[in-house]
Amino acid sequence: MKYEIPLRVTVDRPPAGVTMQVQRGKDELLPPAVSSGDSITFEFPVNVDTSSGTPNFLGKFAQGSRDARFIYVNSGTSAGQHDSCWTRRAKISLMGITREQVEQVLSSPGSFLTIRINGTGRDGGPVCASVKLWDNGWTVTRK
């Protein structure tokens, strides 16, 4: 069965003055739904196929191969900020999301699969590469 479910990605403590956007497809960018000095939040749908038992995420926001799907959060020039000294992308894995979590979102209108990540890397710049998730990182939340 194929479904569309909403994701919410919140980037906490992003570096000041650095643009961040979620990558859609190969070269499109999704601006934040909400942005403050303390966090940036993105909300967008992904398609998921649950026919094999393990969720298979599909659509323009799901990047990578079937067994290693992820979301890109681009920053600096990768996010369209042409005057930035940063050119980075952070990979947030979708592989820890369970079928039970997908079913919970589907059965609870107004809920999201949500994750929060630290937006600043060890060098003080925007987070990049594969983002380390604690416990799975993804939770089901209400709007």
C-alpha cells in the first residue's frame, strides 16, 4: 500500500546568517515553514510504500537508494545563498522509521513524523554529512 505522510524536520541552533533549505529532487529547494533565531522547521510530505513490511520512502524529498533513504538539508550556497562561505548538505536518515510509526501517523490526523537535529557542526558552521541520530530520532507528534 502507498500513502502520503507528513514529515517535520526542525534544525535547532542553526548558525546565524546561514540559509538552510530542504532539497527536493536533484535541484529544487524547499524554504522553511517556520524560522526563528533558535530553530528552522520544514514541513513536507513523503510517499511511503508499506507493501513489503518495511517502509520504503518515495517521492522528490526521499533521496538515495531503497535500502538507504534520507532527506537532505542544504545550507549556504547549496541552499541558494550565493554570498555564503558555506556549501554543505546534511543527510537525515529515514531508515529508522518503523511501520508502526507510519501506521500511527496514518491513524492520527494532524500528526507528523518529526525529528530535531542540531544545526551547528563542530567547526561552528552548518551541520553536514550524515547526521547522527539518537535512538532512531524520529517520533510521532501532533501539530
